Amino acid sequence: MKAAYIEQAGPPENIQFGELPTPEPQAGQVLVRVNAVSVNPVDTYIRGGANYWPLPSPFIIGCDLAGVVEKAGPGATRFKPGDRVWGTNQGLMGRQGTFAEFCAVDEHWLYATPDNVDDQTAAACALVGVTAHLGLVREARLQAGESIFVHGGTGGVGSMVVQMAKALGARVLTTAGSDKKAAIAKELGADQVVNYKTQDVEAAVKSFAPDGVNVFWETLREPNFDQIVGYLAERGRIVLMAGRDARPPFPVGPFYVKECSLHGLVMFKASPDELRACADDMNRWVSEGKLKSQIGQVLPLSEAAEAHRLQEANTLHKAGTLAGKIVLTN
């Protein structure tokens, strides 16, 4: 089978595209013929040598996939050949990734793809969608009628947070770095959008939620906690999902006096049952049109190295040349 893989961690140029043996599904696994995958920032960190866990060699890159079950391994009963499925959490915890024509996946990491949802949409929503759901539902316990501030409402996770928060009945204020991105955020359902380059964010928050927002979703790698805590209402919740090496100052006094809480979130530590709960809501919302993928670019799988260069330029170097997810197709 064709696959995009590395034999040594390093820059995007280390990604090779060539022939590897087609995997055989083991006990509890199914073999998926992969139609679409998407790129996530964590993919680039792992490829670059982030020491989360040992990697097999060669290592197939990628977390997300959508496709069709080709074969069921021993004891696999949830899916049968011909079933359309999507999933995430591959290429993590030492598992082989998804950037290949076929992928052997433990069936408890897979979910049925709704009939009215295409594979590119399913792949683009996968990791970013479950991340948003875990943060909003499991961690922040966002309720209908509450308010949420989303830092960067058109990014991969941010766009999911905006839409899911609306699906849950919340009021959403988000930021964007251009008028074009602000328009996209409005289309996603945000009640108010602030261009942080030309408008006063603090004034917008005070106008939107005079008593403070109930939830603050941070997507930046270096949070400004003095600012964030100032934006929060009593018993406000902060959700963090980035900034592995960040060591910012923290305003302990204002934080605890408001009885606030801080929630760190790493999606690959979620259990199969927790992720299945996310997938159930996501499938329903996508089918109903309440959750839409933001796809910024579609490339063939053979251009995986270029996809990583583009993702890295925007994640690490703030190039601003990507609004939404990069999807690759077989």
C-alpha cells in the first residue's frame, strides 16, 4: 500500500511517500480503506521529535481518518466490511497513523459515519471535534444560556468550539485576526466577533457579558492569565489545550476569590467510552447541519510533506495563510 511515513523524526522533509506492507487486523481491530485524513498540530510535533512516547519504525504519520471497513479481525463485532467509519487517536500512544491507503484500527476508536456526511467532512471534524466536545462537556460543563469566550474562532479546534457551544445553547463571543475570518466566525454561529487587530477586545467582552463570561476557551500557546481571569464571571471556567512548554505568570488571588477553575485537556488521554460520547453528539450535529467542517485546503496524500509545512507555518510561525483544516485524500 502507499503510505506517508518517517524513519527518523525531524523536519517535514523527513516524510517519505512510498510502499509499505498492508497491515493485517489483529484481535479487536478492523482494516479500514482510508479515503480521507486531516492534519493536526500534534502530528507535526510528533514528526518533529516531541518525546511523548516511542515510535515504531517506519512510523506512519497522522491521527484522523475516514473510510470504509475492508476486513474485520478476530473478535471484532462492531463493524462489518462495507461500513463507513471515521476515527481519530491513531498515530498516538505508539499506534501507527492514518496517512496510508489502509489502516488497522482497534474498533473502539471508530465511529459510524452518517449517511449524509462525506469522508472529507468526517476526517476534518475528527480530532478537533472530540477535543472541543471533551472541553465543553466533560470539563467546562457548559450549560444553555451561559456565555463563552473562544480565542480564535476559525481555527481547527476554535471553529468546533464555536459551533458546539451554539448547539449546546450558549452565547458565543470569539476573536479573529481579519475581517475575512470574522465573517467566517459569524457564519459558524458566533453571536459576536472581535477583530483583535483593529478592535478593543476588553471592551467587547464587557459589553457582551457585563458580569464576565462563564467559560474562557484558550487556544494560544502563551496564555495571559491576568487578562483571562479579568474576563471571567464568578465560578468561571478556563479550558487550556495548548502551550506544552508555557510557564506564564498566574494571578492566584483574583482566580480563587472568584472561585474559578482551570481545566487542562489532552484528547488522547480520554477513554474509548468518553470519545464515543463525543462521537455520538458530533454525528447527530453534523447530520443536522449544526456542525460543519472548516476545510482550508485539500491535497493528495502524496503531498503529506507539503501539508505538514503549511500546518507548521501557521501553528508555530503564525503565517495566517490557513483558515480551517488541511485534508488529504487517497
